[in-house]
Amino acid sequence: MLLISPCRFQALCRHLLTKRVDQCWRHVALVPPGESSQRDNDKGTPQNSETALQKPNAQPWSGLQGGRRRRAWERSLSPLERISQLLPQDSLTEDVLHLRVKPQEEQSDQEGSLTPEAPAAKPRRSFDSSEPCSPCSAPISAPSPREVPFKPGDLVLAEFRKKQRLEFMKMFSLNPEGKLDSNWGLVHHRDIVGRLPGQVLRTTTGFRFLMRRPALDEFVLLMKRGPTISYPKDVNAMLMMMDVSEGDWVLETGSGSGAMTLFLSRAVGSRGRVVSFEVRSDHHGRAVRNFQRWRSAWEVAHGEEWPDNVAFINKDVSSAASDISEVIFDSVALDMLNPQVALPVVHQHLKHGAVCAVYLANITQVVDLLEGVRQCQLPFFCEKVTEVTDRHWLVTPALKKDGSNAPRVPPAGVSQEREPGSNGQEQLEDPSDQEEGLLEMKVSRPFGTVPYIARPHHGHGSHTAFLVKLRKFLPA
């Protein structure tokens, strides 16, 4: 065992530290061409021209000179890496040898100059650059124009609002020779063709109508119907219950007017399939026509075809076991008066662990359903029975009867500043538009000085249906 005295150990540490600082100094000091450290010339240390970063007009560094002072170590070094820099190269192993290689990219970033072997550094991207801020350097290009003007055959939704209330809403198909007639005036279809959705048009009597394309939930509410539809708020909850995703096969009993069928068709996509049974021929025909009307309007507006992924069957599902004998479905949606009659046939074609969602109007139907499951000893257990409520709120600036903004009362002792020549009332831009909903008021009042009202709408939503979630299990 080698013993070193404290004095000799301190001297050795000073020697190693001095030698390490000198070696690092050659890497970071700004040395003019042709000059080097006197210590290296005395000891015969070879010049490392590959790692020495040179600057043509640089001055030797001085501790008292101004400017940015460079550190001896530009990056943190581990103790093993520091010791490896002081040992001969032939005495190091391969695991330690790679620590002596300083990344050339870091050198180029530190000094801004390039060594012969270092690749050119990429320029930093500025905030006003037109390149996308994403790992992909290719520009993002849209496959087709996102804003498509109205065309003949398009579905248009016209709406008129008055005093924060929806007074008129109508959905129609564009026909160059048609016209939209209402109690607030007339709009010709030829004036709508060629305009972008969201356009505000005046009727023959001067009222302003907003023209846009309807969404799927609005189409379902405004389309022609035979029986009562499944409302969008309930349909969305059922889709979450069944966990419908693209590529699934879904069984629906009770096509009705086709509301639930349209949402299922969009959920399963082009790789999925929806099989819809309806016992009544008139309801079956209405569902098929509504589905085809939406597909035609979608193709006109988007330039692509809505997937034809629904099979409408005009038959009672209780006697249609042969039609689905070789099919196993990912989920089932029941919308019929007596779903407990169809469950003995349906459960044989449902995956184990999958969900059967039932749409029922009355709570007595829920009781009959659960009693039918118990009596027939079907492999289902009821996870939950829920009702979806929908409440709309009114949030708007408070107005006086004359249409001006109501004043906001300041706290006691605080004076409210007013503009010169102002009487404290904000009038509308056009008094003739006071009764319309698309209003533009002056914004001269400072932020936070206009009082708002927030309350639920007077018309509360009524009850629509109870949703029952049945989970199929594998008996022990």
C-alpha cells in the first residue's frame, strides 16, 4: 500500500490542478494565430489545432478586461472524465477513452466558429419564421379548401334571433329557383348560392338572417320524422356507454326516424358496420330517406362521400336470428317499447363484456326490462340507470328598456368617470336594429364597467328518456 504524506498530497493536487487548467485554457482562451502558451512550449506539449478555437481579431484574455469572461470548463465534467484527461491515451480502456472526445457540436455552439471536422450548425429559428414549429420540416398543406361556398343541393340552416331569443330557424335544400319565406321577409335561394357559410343576409323587409350549414345534431332535430327521435344529448351518452369506436359492428333495434343510426354511422366510420332493424315499414322508409339526404348533402358540401355503412332491415329482430346468425357485435343499442322481448335473441350475438344500451321513455319500462332479465336468467347485469339533463343559461349585458347599457353602480366613495359630452348612456349604432339579435354596440366604455346578467333560461328542458346500461358477462 502506497502512503503519501499530507504535504506531498497537497503538492500533487496543486500540480494536477494547474496542469488541468492549462489544458482547458487551450480549448477556451481566445489565442491569436501562431501564438500558444509558454508553458506548453517549455514542456513540449503538442499543439492541438483541431480543438483550439481561434478568432482572427481576438485579444488575450485578462481578468480585468471587460466583456464576457469565459469559464475554464464550458461544460460540467465528472471526476472520472477529469482524471482521464491527465492520463496517457494508450493506458485507457475503451470505456474511458470516449470521455476524452469532446463533442464538436458543443465547441461550435460555444464559440460560433467551426472546426474542419465539425458540421455546420443549423441556424436558430426566429419567432417570425414561416416554417412550422414541429419536428416535421415539411409545410402543412390542406388537401382541399376548408371553406366551400354554398352550392345547389346544399343543406342550409337559416336562423333569426331577437333580443337573445331564437325566433326563427329553418333547414332547407338549396335550389336556384327556390325561395325562403318567413314572417320576417323573403330570401331567394339564388342570393345564397356562391356565398360562404356564416353569411348574414337581409330579407326583403330588412331583417338579418344568418345562413350556415347545419351540424349533425341540428339536422337530426330539424329533419322530417315519423316517431319521436333519440335526442342528441341522450345519443352522446349512449355512445359513451357502448364505447363505440371506428371499425366496430353495432346492432340497432328500432330505426325510428334514423337519428341514432346517423350518429352510429359516424362513430363506426368506413371500416365499421351498423345493422338497424325496424318492424314498421313507414318508419323504415323514413329512416332510409333521412340517411340518404344527409349523405347527399355531405357529398355536396365536402366533396367526398359519407360512408355507406348502414344496413336497414325491415323486420322484427325477434324473428331475424337467421339474418345475423354468423355476426358477433361489439355493442347493441335498443330503442323499442319492449326491449326485454329482443334480449334473448340479441345476447347471443354480443361479445362477452360488451354493453347493451337501452333507450326507454318511462320508468315502468325500466322495471319491466330488469324483471325480464331476471326471469329469463340472461347473462346481463345492470350497471346504471341514468337520465341526462340539459340546462341552458343566458349570459348577456344588462340593457335598459330603451336599449342602452345599464350603469354599473360603483362602490361607496368611488366616482365613476364619464367621457366628455356623454350622458352615461350607450346608444345602439342603428336604432332600427334594436329588435334584432345580430347587434353591434359601441365599446367606448372601459372594460368591466358594463354589468352582466347570468341566469337559466325560462324554458327548462323536459324529460326525454332513461338510459339503461346492461353489461354482458360469462356465467361461471
